[in-house]
Amino acid sequence: MEVDLHVEKLTNKHKSLSNYEILELQLTTAKRRLEFAFAKRIPRIVFIHGVGQGVLRVELEFLLNKYEDVRYSDADYAKYGMGALEVNILQKGFTLL
């Protein structure tokens, strides 16, 4: 599963949002998609966060560190560049490849 967290992919009203509101929307989306993956037993998610100043990536890492059944690393550089995290969800019956 891929989740593009660029704000223009999440809402048409992004021009009227503050930086804080944008970050909250991105993190809320990431959390909802992560919870969806847990519920549907999806073992892998790629969060596309972009490069920018690194604020979203730091906040994503903080969010992911709250889950003990989650491991993450940089996503495939050839496909995503430096702007994505690959998240592996350890659930009963799933193992890392």
C-alpha cells in the first residue's frame, strides 16, 4: 500500500491551510492509514512524505515509534528517492521478507 502525504493529494483546500493544519492533516491521514493496515492485516505501507525541510518525516518517525509492532526504514531509493518511508507491520502470521 502506498500513501502519498503531499498536501495537494489530500485536499483541494490546501492553499487556505496553515503549516500547522497541513501537518495535522498529513499525520492524521498517516495514522488512519496505519490503523487501516493493522485492521486489514496489510503487512507493508510506503508513506511518501517528500523531501522538504524534514518536518513531516520526523513527525512520522515519532508516530511510528509509538507502535511496538512496526518497523520502518527508507523506502526504495530508485523508486521514491529520499522522500519516503517503508513501514513493515509485524502481525500474527506475518513476517518480514
